[in-house]
Amino acid sequence: DAEITQSPRHKITETGRQVTLACHQTWNHNNMFWYRQDLGHGLRLIHYSYGVQDTNKGEVSDGYSVSRSNTEDLPLTLESAASSQTSVYFCASSAGQGQSYTFGSGTRLTVV
Amino acid sequence: GEDVEQSLFLSVREGDSSVINCTYTDSSSTYLYWYKQEPGAGLQLLTYIFSNMDMKQDQRLTVLLNKKDKHLSLRIADTQTGDSAIYFCAESTSGTYKYIFGTGTRLKVLA
């Protein structure tokens, strides 16, 4: 069965370190998205991609970067982790406009 | 700009109906969605409605859309303890594949 997986599920890192969160989908979806979930803010869009070599900034992109070298993967990199980036991160994918998102199970990141 | 708002908490008794409300500001939204998030899990699609519809019913779920007031609601009939979760509304606009999510409403069902 097709799926979307995130790894790791939990991570603790220190301030200033570079961290990469993985997202891998086997739906063959062109569109992939990274959101962060924080209490009182819901889900906020960090970065998104509409296909290979395409990446776009979302509303809270500062301090984050993504790359899309193939259809299946959209890794999210925190260049220099900050305590404000402690959050739960969700990856999602979709086939196209009007098509619903399929979400990963999330990565809980703690920056100490 | 785009903004989607929901109340943060709702508590109901088992067997009662739950109504979760959502307001949005982008009048050009073409699709509106409801997602459910159970503890420790990702979001799962519950239902959706096209902007040219006023109502959609799917078993215990009823979605009402008031385009004039930019108001969306989700009614859950005969609410069960398994319905306890966070519910998110989301909108997407013609010409874009990305969603704008609301803040989420935490529904607690009391036995």
C-alpha cells in the first residue's frame, strides 16, 4: 500500500545544530508540504514543492530549507536549530488541486 | 491576507450533537475541508465541500457552508467518545495546491 512516512518520530537536539527531518511518500504525488503544529496556531506552512526541483516558501520559512531531487522525498533542514523551532512537524502530499492531503504521522522536535 | 479561525475547545456529552465552527477570510476559496487529528497521529480527512455547495451530509457528519458570512461548520450527530480529537478546517484557493489551516478545535466527549 502507498504511504507517507516521516523520520525520526522524536528528536532532541541542541541549539545551533543542523537538523534534517525526512519525509518519504510512495503515492507518486507531485505536491509535498511541510507544516509545523503549535498550540494556538494550528498548522502553519513552512515550505512546499509542486514537483522535482521546485521549492517554495510558506508563511514561516525563516530558518528552514528544503530540496526536491526526486518525487518521493522532501527533506526539511533546520540550518541552525533554535528553541523557537521546538514543535511537531508534519509532512503531507497531494496529487493536485482539490485533491486531499495525505499526512505523515509527524516528528516531534525538541531543541534544548 | 488569508486567515482561518476556530474556537479552541468544545466539550459535549456522549450522544449529543457537536457543532464545530470555522470562519475564513478568502472569498475565492474553492474547496473547504475538515480534518481529524487523534492524539499522537497525523491528520486524516473527514469530509470536504466545494464552494458552490451549501450543505453536504456524510453519515453522522453534516457540513454547512455560508459563503456570504464565510462561515463553515461541522456537525457530528450522536457524538461518541471515539470522536474526541482535534478538528481542523482548511481552505484551498483556485490556482494553488496549498491549504490554509485553522487553529484547530479540541473536542472532548464526556461519557
